[in-house]
Amino acid sequence: MKKQLSCQELVKSYLDKIKKDDGKIHAFLEVWSDEVMAKAKKVDAKIAKKEKIGLLEGILIALKDNLLYKNHLASSGSKILEKYIASYSATAVKKLEDVGAIFIGRTNMDEFAMGSSTENSAYGPTKNPRDLSQVTGGSSGGSAAAVTAKMCVAALGSDTGGSIRQPAAFCGAVGLKPTYSAVSRYGLMAMSSSLDQIGPLANTVEDAEIIFNAIKGRDAKDATSSVIARSEATKQSRFRNDKIKIGIPKEYFVSGLDPQIKQNILATVAKLEKDGAEVKKISLPHTDYALAAYYLIMPAEVSSNLARFDGVKYGLSSRGKAKNLLEMYNQTRANGFGAEAKRRIILGTFALSAGYYDAYYKKARQTQEIIKQDFVKTFKDVDYLITPTTPTTAFKLGERTDDPLTMYLSDIFTVSVNLAGLPAISIPNGLINGLPVGLQIISRPFEENNLFELGKIIETTHYLNKKPRRLPAFTRRLIIATLGRFFALCPNSWPAINCSAN
Amino acid sequence: MSITIEQIDHLAHLARLELTPSEKKKYQKDISAILEYVKKIQKIHEKTTIAVIPAQAGIQSTRDDIVANCQTDEREAIIKAFPEKEGNLNKVKAVFD
């Protein structure tokens, strides 16, 4: 291969881009410029000496501010952790570092990942690179903006109810929410532990795939992380027909959906059908209850996870006027948390409190099971579901900040996937009035590879960041036929999960 | 359902969170509206009952209970983060006045 650009030149071009544009966009809370240049120099030296280089050697990746990177600040977009320095690295971060990635900086986010617009950051909102008057979505808004403004190659985010996919859709990035347990959560600041997953945001499906494959896998430090043994699961397979089957859930094409988005998504589905996919209209009858269940389960876990921020061991500690320990707790938390964090702590405390637990939290957990069953039944008939990622394109800054419930509704098409523990990817699918549209593909647990394959077909149809290009019809049909054959080997049920400790 | 200021006070106490009078009023309004929305989940259970399965069942696993030492630099970083300390000890406020 011919050397065309040194790692230092490449890194400098990204740093220049940040210097030029990030004053307006505010994707980054901190850029580690000097450290990044020093690392790039080492990469160039390695290449010059013809040493072995890693899969992502010298590739610039941005980290959402709730991921720990040893000896670096990590504030989770909150005042309570403004000066907190991580004492260890998250497993996903460490895995990327081990294959040579360089972390360029930490990106802005809604405080403790609670929000859908990045306006809940204690450090001010991030603006959408496509239109600075619009939000980026959230909570991984800084990561989505950094990626689409080409201020890094890719970024890590976290997704609890749509926090990777929704900002990816609003900014025009590819965003993957992996299967629950596919990526270790060790070193990710916990928001809602039964729903949180770390995943990549990138400009192409292939980039997202490379990063996902680098960070996935069992980790002894996260008891919920798993190893899925595909070979065991396929033993129970029964023959199914060759065509891939795409389900279109009618509950995702309802009146609250922008009609132009509906048209945009269905046009892509029609193209896939023309290329040989079988498209079926299906129903996920309990979809309407998902957001309600989510806004009980998630705050309940938030109220528990955020109890650790009490001013005792690290972070902000308001001790000046406090007479005793209890007053110190109360004042630290009053001074350190923003409005949305407080709102969800109170809501979650309510859902778990005596007298209300059965009527709210327990009912929400039962609803979660019913929603999961909807998907189990559906995936007996189809291999993929295609939906819009969001009901609207990006909205204006400040438009929804006064009404939390309206803000919560931005997650209506993304939360079910988290409740059911499924993988889903948002793919840029063209523009409406200059703003990106996200198409969401959902599949069975641990079938991320198939999301990537179908995602690659779709991104070549409406590719935002390059001139539109299409794979030749023959190639498209060949991929769709191959995918169909893959599904023919798959079991007609959820794959078994192998959790053997390593 | 709507929630009272007294309930907000009680929840804030349980959550160890000091709220200003204007915050209490705002959260009373917001949380009442959210509870009004989420109460729809009560409806689907009128027809069916379903057992609650532990969150993300089947993927929990345990490991052997082995004592492992913390790395020296990690230990130092943790101690350095204490808001107030005496030597290597973390100093906190008195539990009682």
C-alpha cells in the first residue's frame, strides 16, 4: 500500500476542523489535542519501522462523557462530576485502545444520559451540524454531531431508550444499539442498568460494524455481558424459505408520524421489495404502552443508580453550610444535579415507594414482558423489522424544554427495543427540508451482523455524505438472497444465551 | 393521578434531595402530568396477568469470590478524588449533630 498521508497529518486535519467549527457546534466538552498529536507521532514511527499495527491504529474516536477513560475527566454532562477524573478505563474504551484507536476528546451529552436533545447538559447544548438552529437529539448528541461534522472518524455513545439511534437520525449518522449484554457496561456510568448499552456512531455502516466487533464480548467485570454461541443455536434449525422477510409494524406508522417520514421509509421498503425481499405488514399490539413502561422502569433505576452521587467519595461535595452528613447529602445533590436528573430521581422514587410499587413499577415490568413477547411472536414470521427511528426530524433548540412529556415522546419508536433487549440500527435515509431522516432496522438478539448487511444495502440507496451511489441490481439481489439463506439456517426462536464465566 | 406538595416533600426526603419551593411546584405539575400519561399501563393488565421475570433474566452470571488487590495507581487516584481527607482516610461529616 502506498503511503498517502501520515497519521500526524490526518490528526491535524481533524483538530483543525474542530478548531474551525466546534465553537459553533459545541460537540466536545474537551479535546485532548496535545496528547492526540503525541500519539499520532508514535503511530507514524511504528509505521516507519514497519512494526505491526492494530486494526484501528491512529483512528480518531470520540468518547461520550459518561465513559471512563483512565486519568481523564468524565463528567457525564453534570456539575456533580465536573472535576471527576476516571481511575480506570471502561472495557469498551480499553478494547479500542488495545487495537490502536486514539481518543480525540469527550463529547457533550444530556446529564447522566437523561434527555432527547442534549439540552440537559450542564455545559450548554450541542447544535445540529446540518442546521445550527436545530437540536442534535440526545442523549449522545455530542457524539452524533462530532461524527457528522467530520471532527472524528467515529464515536462511542450509550443507548438506554434511543440515545444512540435518535441523535444519529437527527444528525445523519449511523447509530447502533447492540443487543443487551453484547457489549460490557463496565466503566459506563449507569443510568438504567437493565437497559443501558454502549454502541458506535459512525458515518458508514461498515465503520459502525468494525467498532462494534472490536468492543463486543464477554467481560468478567460485567456479570450481564454474554457470549452467544451461534453454532449451538443453529443446531435446532428448521428449513425456512430463501427470501428475507421484512416486517412493517403498523403501530409505527400512526398519526403522530410526520407524513413525509412515512413516505420516505416506505419508499425504501418498496425498493427492497423490488430487489427481492418479502415485505409483510405485521402488528406489535402493545407498542402504545412501551413509552409509559419505560418512563417508570428507567426512572426507578435512575433513582437507585444516582444515589451514589452523595458528596462522600468523589465529585462535588457541598460541605460549607451542612451541619451533619444528611444535610451534606441533601445540599450536594441539590447543587450538583440539573432539573431533569432531579425530576427523574423523584419520579423513580415514587414508582418504587411503598403503596405505589405494585401499581406502577411492578405493572411496568409486567408490561415489559408483554412487549418482549410481541417481538418474539413477530420474529417467528419475519427476519427484520423496519420502522422510522423518530416521529419527526430534528426540532428547534428550546422548543420542547418546558414540557418534559413532549420531549419524552421523541423516544416513542426507540424505547421498545431497549425494553425487549434487542439490537437495532439507525441508518440515514435521505433528507426532508434539509434535515436527515433515520430508518431503524430491528432484528433478533445477537443478529447485529444481519443489521449491518441490510444496512449497507440501504445506505447505498440514500447515502447522505457522498454522492448517491447504488450497488448494481445484480449485487443487491445477490446479497438479499444470501441473507435469506443465512436465515434459513437460523432457529425459529430466540437464540440461547451462553453465559459461561471466563 | 395528581401528586401533592407533601408527597413531593416526602419523596425528596427519601431521595436525599433538597428542593426549593419553586422546584417543588414545578415537579408537582410535571410528575402529575407524567403519571397521568403512564397510568395507561394499568389498562392492559385488566385482561391478563403475567409473572414478572427478573430484568434481563438468564444473562446474569456469577464469578468466584476471590480477593484481588487494587492497582497502586488506581488506589492513589481514588484517594485523590476524596473531597476531604486525613492522610489516606476519607473524612466525612458527623452522622449526628
